[in-house]
Amino acid sequence: MGKTLTDAREGGCSGCIEVGAFGKEAFVLTGYLNVPKILEITLNNGVDPTTGKQVSIATGDPRTFRHYDELYKAFLEQLHYIVDQKIRVSNYIDRMFAKYAPAPFLSVVIEDCISKGKDYYNGGPRYNTNYIQCTGLGTVTDSLSTLKHHVFEKKAFGMDHILNAVSKNFEGEEVLRQTILNRTPFFGNDDDYADDIALRVYDDLIKAIDGKPNVKGGVYHLNMLSTTCHIYFGKVMGATPNGRLAGKSISDGTSPSHGCDVNGPSAVIRSLTKLDHTRSGGTLLNQRFLPSLLKKEEDIKKLGKLIRSYFTMGGHHIQFNIVDTATLRAAQKNPEDYKDLLVRMAGYSDYFNDMNEDLQQEVIDRTENESF
């Protein structure tokens, strides 16, 4: 990403999953992008259905679309418009930081700030990178897969039917919802149908973001990090076409949707490595295993092989929780008995009892893998 070979080799991971040139770069995270929300706005012709306000451009009533490519074209137009608006706001915030919140102590230890006579937040470092953290790849992929597969190809139900069901949070439409959940190609199962959609969305996110200029002489790059924003993002959304209910968490980072990766972790890493991780500033992948899966020495070796395989195939980041649902439920009920229960959230660990109920539920909802 524009580094000299020497500076790149002296860099590494910093923060949660980000990669930077240590001591030479300001890699600033400029906020999160709710990608499934962009699809929700697309399906409502630029209107946010949770507020009823026109928040983006009109790209057509999806009920009139006759082909999947028409829907995706509208989604792409919304994506570019919203990314451009976000960059405008982020550039304004950067100018405010440079003017009103300089970092002189940080600047003296970052190379080139002194020689340039510029602050860390004002283009002083050798490299000045802004990242936009996108989340919800699994949710948006599965929603697009649902519409492509059932509406445009199989014609099992119409666009009007599914949009009405989504607007009612699938109330009275449980048969439809279960059909979607059980008969749709979903991301994370080594199924090219869904994985090709994920790859297209990922590539188009890069095209929309990568290389856009910031105000410090650097550029923007993509980062697939959610931290805990995917939980909040779900709260400001209605139901989605993939069967997710209103208010529920969207998928985190590049992880599959909760409970939708049904072919095991090996299939997950095969899906994930169809993406080119080197084009991102970082990708987040969460996995949860039952403790019984790692009881024997040979099981530990299998886990090691899974991790090595993922990185050999081009993966960037993977993290695990080795805990069963019963333990997590018991910790919710009797927290005093589980004071030392640690879980991986998103690039960091936290005590389970220190997390609020929404964060706890998000960990519980992750797919519980019983085999490799």
C-alpha cells in the first residue's frame, strides 16, 4: 500500500487487525460503514425505513427490477454515493483534528514529523493512511444471494412478497423465513454461488474506497473490522432478506452470518480465502469451537493445521472462542461463578461478565462448531 520494501518489512500488526509501518505511519480509522444498511436503503429507493426519511439518492423501486443485475447496479450506485459522503465528512473531521487536537508528544516519535515541521494529524508522518472499516459482509452477501436465488432465478416468490415480509419483521411469514434460512446458498460454506457474491461486494467496496485522497497527502483504504459496531448497526436496521430479524446483530467483519456457516470451519476458510486479503488493511474472522473438539493432542494439531492452512491460502486474521453455549448461558445466570471467563470479541478479549447483554448474546449466537 505505497510503502518502501524496507518500511513494509519493519511494520506489522497494530491495534486489532490493522497493518502499518511502525513509527512511520499515521493509520487513522475514520469510522465504520454499515454495508447491509446500504442494501436496505437500496431496497427502499434511498429511504431509510427505520426513520422514513430520504437519506440517499433514488435508484429505482426494486419491485420494478426484472433482473438481478438491475438490483446490484442500484446497490452499487448507493454504495458509491454513501462512501463519497462519508469521505467528505471524514476529511472535515481530519481538518478539525489537525487544527484543534494536535498530538505533539506522539509527533516527536513518528518519523518525518519533525523534519516536515508538521503534526501527526496534519500530514507529518511519512505515510498518512485513512481506513474505512466496513462490516456486515456476511449479511449483505446472504441477503443478495436470497434475492438473486429465490426472486430472480427460481422465482419462488416475488420481490413485493419479500419486501413486505421484511417490513413486517417476518411476522406471519415464518414459512418464508425458514425457506430462506434453509434453502439459500449462504456465505461461509465453500459454495461458489454465495462466495462469488461476497467477492463481488468486497471488490466493489475496494473500488469505491481505495485510493480516494485524504487531506494529509495520503489516501483511503478498506478495512474489514467491526469491533462491536455490528451489534449497534443491527439495532438501527429492520429485518433483512436473509431472514435476520429487526434489531439483531449483523455479521462482524468478514465472518459469515451467525449460524449460517453449517459446513464447518474448513469450509469457512475456503470461502474467506477466495477474497484477496492483501488489498485490505485487515480482515476479521471469528470462530467458536466446542471444548470437546480440542480434548486430545491430535485435536490441537488439527487446529494448528487449520490456522496454518488459512494463512497459507492467503488469510489475514482468525480468532477463536473455545466455549460452549451452556457455559455462556450459565455465566449470564450466575455471573459470580464465572468471574474469570474471557472471550474474544473483535480484535480484543474481554471478561464475559463485563460485557452488556447484547455483546454477550452476539458471542452466543456465533456458530458452535463440533468438527473441523
